[in-house]
Amino acid sequence: MLETPYDQDAPWEAIKSLEYPMPAQAWYKALRDVGYSFGPSFQSQLEVEAVAGQRTNRGLVSFSEPPSSYPQSPYSVHPVAIDGCLQSGAASLWQGIRSAVGGALVPAVVDDLLINARDVAAVPVAVAAASAEFSGVGSLEEAHNYHSHIQVFDPASKRLLLKVTGLWYHKLDASPESPERQHTFMRLHWKPQMSTLSDGQIRGLVQAPRPLQKLMPHHESSSPSRKQWTLMELLLHEKHSLRVVEFSTLPFEESVGRDILDGDLSLGEGNCKYQFMPKKSGFAACLAGIAVGNIPSGSDEHARCDQA
């Protein structure tokens, strides 16, 4: 960054009014389709002017500071605006054709970066002039074999704000349809925490049918309040290594709980170990009797259960 002003007046061809501007959102959509993901605050390009077949373009870039919860330091050029300036070279890389955008090119190397000293007056919108130059290696048809040159000016004062010479790119070999992009490395999964729920809330969650309820207009499709889970899903979400023992006091030797839980025992979210103890085992009857109060504490039968 220069501490003293860099005096270079902008050429008229660079700062004159855009003749054939296009909303930058059209380019953001084309870039999003190949893997770019610019958040709202980083979509600082406003308009793009490009001619099909040419590796030059111009555009308007917002220099307004994005909203922040805390006071921000004074910048000659805000980092978000710098990112928008670097983005302004995309149209020339793809010869001004949005449908030709065929991959995500990540800025890798900058030969030279000049940021002019901060002026007293804030610049709300700047004009960017970009061009793409062939590196001399590889196919002329591949965009990643080009590097960008970008100049950004204040159209009112004709003052140079930022200059990038030799912005080189690396290509990410992963399109939205490729198997590499279909592999999920991490995801956020919302489920209720059972330890914080009342009995009534738990019954309301697990007794309803599994399919989604009717969508409510004010809820997002990912809202956990509209999803119904099984008991095992909620248990495994909170405790991934779960051990379940079913003690039966019924006369037959078949599990009741396993029929209910069987479909969920192999859930990939955790490891569940299940064991069924029929009434004839004696131990199951003891524990069940103590639990319901049929075998009082301190009794001889309770002592025999302890020995078992």
C-alpha cells in the first residue's frame, strides 16, 4: 500500500459510462453453478460490461463497507471491496460469455498489487477495467492458462484506487456434478436434545408418524420442529455409544421392544448394542420387580436378586 498518493489519471476509455451493462447477478449465477459461493456481503460487483469473444471487460464495484456488529478500522480499500475488484476479472477470463464458465478458478499468485493512499472522501462505487493475458503455456481455450490485469478507478476524481498486475489462477477440478463434490465431508444435523425435554415433549416427538408434517409457511424446510423422529434416533443423536437392555416380565420369550427398535439399531449415527433378557432368566424378573415396587428394598427376595 502506498502512503503517498499515486498520481495517475484514469484513461477516458476506462471510466466512461458503461455502454452495455449487465447486472452482476447474472455472472454470480454462472459462477455459482460451477462451485463459487460468494456470500451476500462479498457480491460487491454491481454491473458488468463484456463483449463476447473479447478478453477485456469493465464493471462497477461497490466500495461501501458491509454492515458489521463492531466498528471497523479505516481502510484505504475495504477487504470486501478488494475481493470484488479481484472478481471483476472473471468476465475477461471467459471471453465475456457466461455460458462458457466451466470451472472454479481460485486466485493463487499476484505479481504486483498497488493500493493507493486513502482519500478524504469515501468512494461509493468504483469502475474496474480488466483484461486477460495468455500465459504462453497450455491450451488457448483453457481459462486457467490466462492471468488477469485489473485497474480500479474513482470515476468522479479519475483517481487510481487499486491496481493488480498478474493475477494467476489455479483450477479446482470439481464440478457440481462430479463425484468429488458429491462426497460430504461435514454436515450440520439438528435434532432435539432428549435430556432437556419433558416427558410430554418426548412423547410428542416420537409418537407421531415418521414422515414430515405439513409444512408451515413460516418455517424453513430444515426446521427441526417439523420433523418426527424415532426414540432410537433421538437417543443415538445424544449418546452415540448406546447400550439397550430389555427385561421382560411377560410369559412369552419374544422381545417387544426389538420389534419397535429393530429398524433403527443399525443407524449410521452411532453404535447401539441391544440385549434381550426374557422372564425365565430370573434376573430380568428381579430387576423388573424392583423397578415396579413388587419387591421391596431390604426384603429377602431383594437380597436374592442382589446375589443373582
